[in-house]
Amino acid sequence: MFRRQRSTDADSPPEAGSHASSSTSAHPTRKGRPTPSRREAEAARRQRVKPSLTKKEARKRQRDAARTERDASYRAMQTGDESHFPERDRGPVRRYVRDMVDGRRLMTEFFLPIMIVILVLSLLPVPALVQTITLVWLAAIALVFAELAWLAFRLRKGIAERFGADAGRGNLFYGIVRATQLRRLRLPKPAVRPGQPPRP
């Protein structure tokens, strides 16, 4: 009787559940893909935070950024905040040129309005008036050229004395263009009144 009991115990197979649980605990289920590197994980995180834009969205964002920058520059030129001036208006040399032009009363700033008036009057069918307007037009051109030549000489001399000969290019043209604009339309806004010297 004892022999049959022993053989029955020996012939019985091991329980499947205990073997499966032990094998499962010993070998956990794998993900089926390699673990991403730190660089790949960081790139994926940035992609989730800032998703890629389409071409249309990128162009719209660029236009919005450019418009914001233009608005900031315009406000800065109205208020005199030189830290947000456009590149062409930055620097002590350009500030000196603006002050030199704004500190003088120039007929040159009225040149374009005068030319418009002369053009309109020259269309009138009055020969005597047309001859007079022609003389006025020639005199205005001569006066403007003489004034611009004098202004260029003063600017060149002042820039050389204050900043040296290597102060950069384009400063004379910058001053001449500003001189041909009406004072109230100049940007950046004039910081000195007529008769005042340039700021130190």
C-alpha cells in the first residue's frame, strides 16, 4: 500500500500554474523595442511641446514676428528709444547726423512740396505764368543743391572731428535724405530744436 502511494506521488506532473508564475516572475515581458537614447527622448519631448509647423503656419508666424518688430521700431522712433531703432539709425554717428540736420532751418525740407506746387501751376494755360514758374523752379533747384553741398561739408567736417575719418560710410547720404524730409515727418523724431547744437 505504501509503495502505490509513493509511485502515485512520483508519477504526478508538476503543477503548471506554479511553473508559469515562477517563469513569469523570473523573466518579465519585454517592450519589444530598444530603449531610446537621451538625445532621442529629448527631441521627442521638444516635438511634443513645440510641434512642427506647416509652411503656411511658418510663413504666418514669420509675418507676425516681422510686424511686431516693425511696430516696436516705429514706437521707438516716436519716443526716442534708441535701443529699438532700426539698424540704419543706430549708433552715435547717426545720432550726430540727425542732430546736425534737425538743428538747422533748411529750405531743402520744403523742396518736394514746392516742386508739386510748381508742377501744378505749370499746367495752367498762361504763358507769362509758365515762364515765371520756370525761373522759380531753376532758382529753387540751385538753392537746394547749394544748401545740400553746404550741409554735406558741415557733416563731413563734424564727423571727422568727433568720430575720426573711419566713422563709417553712408552718413552723408543719410543726412541729405533726412534734410529733404519735412521736419514733422522725420523718423526718428527730432530730438533737438532748430538752433540747438548736437547732443554730446
